Amino acid sequence: MRVAIVGAAGYTGAELVRLIHTHPKLELTWVGAKERAGQRLSDAVPSTAGIAGTGDLVLSEFDPAKAADLADQADAVFCALPHAASAAAVAAIFDTGTRVIDLSADFRFRDVAVYTEWYGEHPRPELLEKAVYGLPELHRAELPDAKIIASPGCYPTSAILPLAPLLAGDLIEPRGIIVDSKSGVSGAGRKPSPSTHYAEAAEGVRAYKVAGQHRHGPEIEQELSLVGKTALSIVFTPHLVPMTRGILTTAYAAPIEGLTAERCREAARKLYAGAPVTVLDAGRSPDTLWVRGSARAHVSYEIDDRAGRVIAICAIDNLSRGASAQAIQALNVGMGWPDALGLPEVGMFP
């Protein structure tokens, strides 16, 4: 299958390049970037230097008015543009009849009012109902017919995966869920900013956009509400930690009476059978180092009897399982291929 990447010079775009290169059924035929248009891919993504057929590709600027030209060169398009900028590109590609996998938030929400509240006006709101949220573990049956796959955010992935089995099995109360997440700096993207400058990020850990201010909060709530079949709200607190890749999320919830950690693990193993999610045994907690560069997620469960809380933990690589690898996983499922086809399951250790 021929695939293209719009936004190939960013972190998620570069990760897509890496993963597509080793995928047995995907061929990268077109790469796009606005500021680096005209450069070889190896100049924008130095890790592709010397890779014939990949590093030699020349970056082009994508023009939505000429989306049909791109459709002639690709059977599916990955769109790795920033929020808002992505909507116009995805809409233009969709109009050609080409399948598009979007890594921004522009098509993740079912309710346009929620999108508008957090991101502003949507240029093509009628397309929201045509998009499928690209978390294969929860939306597997919808993906084969999806022309727009909205790849989940990295924080939402790390929060939804450990909590979904508990809500699906009515093992926890839907009220009072707390999600505490810690992310590496690459989650902020390739463009530098004062808060992600090395000197300001390397020696500290900070919470940001607390008390319901982070855009990923309503995305988490949307998916967990669907799983739990009831509207719920969460307390979500993200943190920036001095590492490049990875997210560690610890979620707290009130358990039903008599719940055991093993029952939680059994529910997760059942829901994620055959999916790239590892449910760790008792006494083991996820570590971002174990999944670095991997398309897998690690989850664990413990019960704090004294406090009366379930502790559900998840570790993912934010650029891989939290973005690019998950986008490819969704395409795999949509094509009827195995989830993990062409994706790295063993993390880079150490």
C-alpha cells in the first residue's frame, strides 16, 4: 500500500517515517512539510540519511486545492499537522476518497460544541460524524469502514487503556476518577518554546494546565463515558518531566465492594486479548523505559485497601504508542491486518 505523510518533518512525522520504513505492506511514496519544502527528507530527518528510497525523498508543501494530485500518489495519507491546520488538509484529502489518518485533535470529538470550546471553530464540522476514534482496542469494529481515522492523543491513550476495562466491567465508580500523568518533553513537538528549552526542562518536574485546563481532559472523558455508558468527569493533572520520550499515567478510582487486583487484571487481559497491551503481573509496575520506542502499552493494577482505591497505571512511548505507531496500528486493523504488523513490540532497553 502506498502511503504519504503530510507533516513529515515533525516528531510524529519522523516517527511515522521510521515505522513505515520497516512495515512489510507499506511503501512511503510522498512526504510533505511547509517550512522545509524542497529539502530532502534526510536533511529534515537526519536518521534517514543513507537510506535509499526514503532519505532521498524530497519534501513538498501540501496544497489542499491540489489534494487530488496527492491522491494519485498514495492509497492512504497520514496527516501529522498541528491542530486546526490539520482540519483543512484532512477535509481536502477526504474529499478525494482517499483514506486519511489524522494525528491532530481535529476529528477526535463527536460533539462539535466540545471541539469549539477547546480548539475554536471547525472548518468542516459535518465530517466529525464520519471520523472514527483510532484507538483499536475500543473501536475495532468501526475501523475497516473508516475514511477518517482520528488518532488519539498521547495522554488520553495512557489514561483510557488502564481505566477502560474497569469501567466496562463496572468494577469502579465513575465518579471521582483522578488521572495523574507525566510526559517527556517531545510531547510538546519539535518547535522550541521557553518551557521546553533544555535549560528550563532538564532539572525540574512541573505540573501545567491544571484544574481542568488541559485540552486532553474532555477527550479522555468522551471515551471513558462511552465505555462506562454514563457521562463522567475526571480530575486530570499533566506534568512535564525531564526525559525525551514516554508517558507514565497513574489513575485512582473507587472500587466496587470486594474488588481484587487480580480481577482487574483479568478484565484487562480479556478486553485486550490479541492487542499490543501487556497486563503486568502482581507486584510489577510499568516503567517508561520498558516501552521506549515500542508500540506496546504496559498496564498494572493494585488495590489500596486502607484508602479504598484502585490504582491503575500505564506506561507508553508518547511518540509511538501515543501517536505514530497507534496511527499505523489503526490502519492495520482497518485493512484487516494484525495489530502489530510492522510495529516494534520490544522497547529499546536501556
